[in-house]
Amino acid sequence: MGRILRNYFYWTYERGSFHYDVMVTLILAFIFITPLVWNYGDRPQPDKVPPNSVLVKMAGPGSFVYDVPAKDVHPDGAALNDQLQAQIQAISGPVTIDRYDAVKEQGGKIVTYRVWAHR
């Protein structure tokens, strides 16, 4: 029994032999079964967006939807369209803004600006 385990550990069996096939089967079982049993924590979490960041979603070929936080835009300064354009161009380069809407929370406070743009 000790000799068999030593040969498994040092991988000394010939390719195509019974013991070689057993080792390969165990490795493949480990690769494909452990993610079902063990949570590695590597699943994407699309709803978790870091604060003060612009969220970009694809809306079609060459078309995007941006969520720009309201605290990054100051409506009393330059025109709102120009400020949104500057925030987006810092991320995606030159784009053309099609339209934008203010997204408000229940109290009526503007949280983000949703911007539709294309290249």
C-alpha cells in the first residue's frame, strides 16, 4: 500500500495505465466539483459600486449608459451638459451625449445623473 501511495505522489505510473487514469480522474473531479461545494468568493457583484465612481453599462454597439454621481457635478458652475461630458470623457474618451436624466431618491434629492452617449 505504501508503494502505491509513493508512486501516486511521485507520479511514476505510465500514461494510459489504470493508476494514471485514476490520478487524472481525481484531479479532474477536484477541479470541477470543489467550486460547487466550496465558495471561493469570486462571483461578480454588479450591484456593488464603489462610492464616487461612474458606472458604465453597454446599451448597444457603440452606445453606453453612464451613471455619474451628483456630488461630482456642480450645477452652479459650467453648464450641466459640459460637466457631464468632462466626467465621461475622463473615463471613455470622446463621446457624444444623446440625453441625460436626473435620478432622484424618495426625498427628491438628486443622487446620480444617468447619461446616454455613443461613439
